[in-house]
Amino acid sequence: MTAVRATAGRPRVLAVRAALAGLVALLLGACAQVVPGTAVPDAAVSAPPGLEVFYGQDLAWGPCAPFAATEEDRQIYADPGLQCARLQVPLDYAQPQGRTASIAVLRHAAPRSPERIGSLVINPGGPGASGIQTAAYLATSLTPTEVGRRFDVVGFDPRGVGESEPTIRCLEGPERDADRRDDDTDASPTGVAQTEAEEQQTVGLCTQRTGGDVLANVGTRDVARDMDVLRAALGDPQLTYLGYSYGTRIGSTYAEQFPRNVRAMVLDGALDPDQDPTAELIEQGRGFQGAFDAFARDCTSRPNCPLGQDPAQTTRAYQDLTRPLISRPLPLPDGRVLSYSDAQQGTINALYVEAYWPRLVRALNDLRAGQGSSLMTLSDEYYERNPGGTYASSQDAFEAIRCVDDPRVTDPAQSLARARAYNEVAPFLDSGRGVSSARDSCAFWPVPPTSQPHIPQVADLSARPLVVSTTGDPATPYQAGVELARALNGALLTKVGDEHTAVFQNSRCVDDIATRYLVDGTLPPPDATCPAT
């Protein structure tokens, strides 16, 4: 729809899969235990008034097969070492006796042992990414490690997301395909009106298919409350948490709401909690340009680079390759077309993970030869399009959660200024057709925001978080991690590199530090830095 999309952390699941590809493994266990010497305040084990029935529920663990949405999921979830359950929470915490939501939960249990500490709860980001998928994949690499031996690895699909119910639904498969084909680069008054009409139509479909009461209660404020119910249902007196990308916002929100309930918290690929969403988007654009430049430098050092051999000309070369798609989308063998929007999104997808750079080289070489399937596959992966033409709910959830988490841009002049600033910092994504003042879907959202950017108030936080920030992260700039660590009085670990997030993704230095912190609370020294892998 709008040319400028906020995409912070969206394909987190993809990045985890790229780092951890393989089958999920073994083991069962139970029996909660707190690290010796850890003080457990009364507030950590008592339910807020009116929520006793939710905090006291027992999770009925069973096979994960019913939670599988794709054939890939079915293969992974068939592992007997995985268990799944549903957690019941109030849809509206102001009315706990009213409608409920059902949260999908997956765990890979640690061995039965006196060394077992409790649960490590994981969120992969997005917003809109599936936590149960990520936990299933992450457990693969953690099983033989100290973390895997001492923690149950637990993932959950936040309310409205994935296999949780009710699920946010806006566009059906053919409608999403049409949205991706649509040209929104026309900056004329007619083009702006058309784009905004499409945005309003999508908002109407979201409201009709999801329900206003659901849309009003899918924000991070409520996800953090759900996570405390989950903590209690898991039998953990305090929460041990690993949040990637947008998952850092869930973590910081939880720390503010339940400061005495935090045992340990790793926040990787941070969002600055106090940053204006427009500034956040522009900084993200700057990050993607930096990632593109890093990719381009690597590409031009090799033969047959589709961007040529001069690093100074790679942005122009990319524009020359992709801009013709605006007026002439490229027909594909499956009957679809590669649009300009899909070419951009496929490129962005590959920039999240350095391991995907060779795929991007091949895709751009194919595009140069008049073939668009490889680039379309990268875009399909971003949007989580299934082979049959259906989609995961992630993109719908991303829009809905973003629109209740952040202030809206309703002034066309501000929208125009934002788009202009984005083009300036990310010229490789500039269509060359001028800057549109079209407002995005949040300007027309039917329910008010439930959160505002602010510095979390965490004076009583029971454990200092570990914040991990990567110097060349394309989606969540390094400085955001610096600011989050400062806001939470946390320890900052700097990772040198160009990828989005780092914990348990092939950096022994990062993993050793994260493990010591999760197991026994040891934080790294000031100015701790891990080299590029």
C-alpha cells in the first residue's frame, strides 16, 4: 500500500530459521526451580485482584500437531520432544469476566534434573511473528547446551498472532496478492487519493473480519500482561525472557508493569522505547541503506555482480534494475507478476541475514536477465505466503499491533515529510517518481492507541537486563540498544556485524555471555564487545 512501510524486525522467524535450520530434537521434563539464592518477592507469586482464575490455571500439555499451519510446521511439530497447550487470558483486562483469548504455547522441556532452573520464554519479534515456531527451531540448537539442559524453551504466539485465537485477519490470499501488485508510487493528488482509499478499505476489512473489540486489545500493553499469566501458569516465580527485535518492546513493557517479577531478561535487536515512530522509521531506513551498502561492497568485490564493480554506483545500478518494474511488472511462470514493491521487499528480506546475500546476488542477476522468480520467492518468504496462495496472519497482525502501539500520523504534511526523509536516508528504495503524502492504515484505524513512546519507569526492577545490539543491524539501529540499556539500567553487549540480532545465532562470544547471564545472572563488564563472526 503506502510506499514507506515500517518493517522493524518483521522477518524475525526467517532469521532464526536461517541460523538454526534443521529438525527439532528430544527431551521431556518438568519441576520448577529458582536459581539458588534468588529472592522471590510475594508479588511474583500472587495474582492481581480479579485474575486469580487465569493465574491459577493448569496448562494441559499435549501433541503440537494441531498447532501446525503449514507442512513445514507439521514436520517439525511431530517431534515428541515438543509439547503444546493453550493459555486462557482475558481479551480485555478491564473486564476479566468477559470474553477470553486463547494463547498458543509450545515448550521443549529440559531433562528432569536438580539443575533445571525453570522456563526460558522467547518472543521472536515482528510484531506478528510466531513464538511457537521460533521456540521449536531454537530448541534444536539449544538442546545440547547448558541453556537447553537447565531451561524449558517456551514460545507463545501473542494474542491475535499465529495459532492464538481470535486471530487478526484483514486480507485473504488473493487480496494480499493484489495489494502486493499494486503501484503506490504515484505521488500526484489522484495517486494519493487512490492509495488512501485502499488503506481505508483494508482497515474496514480488518474491522469486519477481526472485530473492533479484538483490535482494541492486541497491543504490547496486553501482550505483556499475558506473559505474566503465562509465567504463573508455567510455575515460575519470576520470568526468564529472551526477546528479539520487537520482542524487546514486549520485554521492556513487561519490566515496567511487573518489575519485581523479572528474574533475567535478554533483549536483542532493541527498539528505543522513547523514540518517536517517525524517527524510528527514518533510522530504520538509514539502517537498511547501510546493510545494502555492505551487501553491495561484498558483491562488487566478486565476479558477475549484478550491480557492477564500482561500489559508488551500486545504488544507481539497483535503481536501474528495479524501477522499470513500476510501469512493467515482470510476468512469472506461476501466473503472477513481480512488482516493484515485491522487488524491494525481497531485497529487504535478504538484507536481514548475511547468509542470504548470495541468494540476493542470484535474484538480481536473474532480474537482469528478465527472470523474477528468485526475487519473488524472497518476497514471498517475507510475507509468509504458502504454496497454495494463502498467507500466515503475520502481516495483518503487524499492521494491527503497530497501529495501537504508536501515535498515528494523520497530518498529510507530516506524512509527506516522513516519506521525503526516508528517501533521503534510503535512496536505493527511492522510486524516482516523487514523494507521496499518502497516509498509512494507522491514520484510519478504528480504535485508539493503547501505548505511547516513553522511558520505562523501572525503579524497582529486580534484575538488570542484558541488552545486545549489533553495530550494523539493518532493522533496529545500534543506538536504539544503547538507549534501551540506559532506560532499563541494563548492561549493553555490543556485537560487531551487519545482521539483525545475534543471541544463539552462531556467535560463541555472544552465546557464552548470554548463557552465563541466563543461568547465574552474571552480566558482562562495561563496554563488552563481541567480534564479527
